[in-house]
Amino acid sequence: MSEKANFLNISPSELKFRFELKKNTPVTLTLQNTTGDRVAFKVKTTSPKKYCVRPSNGLVEPNASKDVQVILQAQREMPANLADCKDKFLIQCIKLSGSLPEQNEVKEITSDMFDASQGRDVRQTKLRVVLVPPPRPPSPVPEGNEDLASPTAAAAVTHNLSKKLETAAADKSDIRKRLAELEGSIGSKQTTAASAGSYTVLHLLIVAILSFLIGLLMQTQLPALQHVLGGGR
């Protein structure tokens, strides 16, 4: 029967899993009861070893909803073609009043409750499984610049990189030249400072010698001068 004829509104209309190796992938189904009766449900799959359903059966109260988690269990191998997935799910449901008045207060769900051969009004919905490829790794080309993959754009990028490398090399050469000039300037200043220091010491030495000679000369001439002055009296 179609989903519209079901006692439960089921969403989404297909089970879409993003397939990733060695990783569990969950999808949540929502079962909504729009009737005024309690509804029992049971979930079946064509590949029970691949999927885990929690809960696989249960009750949905009137005008209420229930979430069912379907888990694609971790797979060790990548399918040859994800689009060829044939897995399907079947959701069966039945009202617990009218057709089964004696089970109106049922708490345990059994397979016999969904046996349509006994004249019970069992409704069901089939859901297909869709496997989506895993996310792609980040592209080395920035988003919005897909045109860089063309030969012309690649050549332009290469040219720009070459220009930048040439500029960087020129800047490096200029820096080295400035460092050499700075080192030469520092060496020159050190030489000048050393020369200035030597001149100052020599000058002091000369002054000291002259002072000594003048003092010696004055000591030699002083007695003769005293004699001349004394004789004049």
C-alpha cells in the first residue's frame, strides 16, 4: 500500500546514508500517528546484517510521534557502485483497536500481530536505501578559481610566481649591499676613532717633553741671571 494509506506518516521517504569506510552512519526515521488509536509498528530490512534498528518495533500513541534510528554499520570494503544499492526497508503498522480490541493495552509487540493472512488490517510502507559517496578531500584550487586548471591560467600563475621570485632575489641582493656598506662605514669610523686617539696621546707627549725642556733651561739660566742682577747693585 502507499504511504498515504498508512496509519503512520513516515519521514523521510528514503533512507540516505553518507557512506564512509569503517564508520557507523545513522539516519533517523520519524513515525507520526495522526489517528485517534494506538498504532503498533515493526521495521524490517532486506539486509539485517548491515543495519541496526533502534527500536525495531514499538507503539505510537494517538496524535504522537516516535523516532527510530537506523544505523548503517561500519563496512570494511567500498561497494563497487554505490548507486547499485538494492537494500530496502519495510515499515508495517496496525491499529490496536477495532481489529484487535483484546490487545488494546498490549505492551509487547509480536510478529503475529502483523500477520495479514489472519484478516488483520496491516498497512506497510517500503523505503529504499540511497548510499551517498563520502565527502571529497579539500581541493588545492581555491573555491571560485576553478579556471586555474586551464593551461593559460596555469601559465599566468607560473609567470607571476617567477616575477615574485625575481623581486625577492633583487631585494635580497639589495639587503646584502646595504649590509656591506654599513659594515664599511662602521670600520671607517673605528679607524678614524683610533687615529684620533693616537694623535691625542702624541700631542700630550710632545707637550710634556717641551715642558720638561723649558723647566730644565730655566734651571740652567737662573744662576747666571741672579749673578747679573746682583752685580748691578
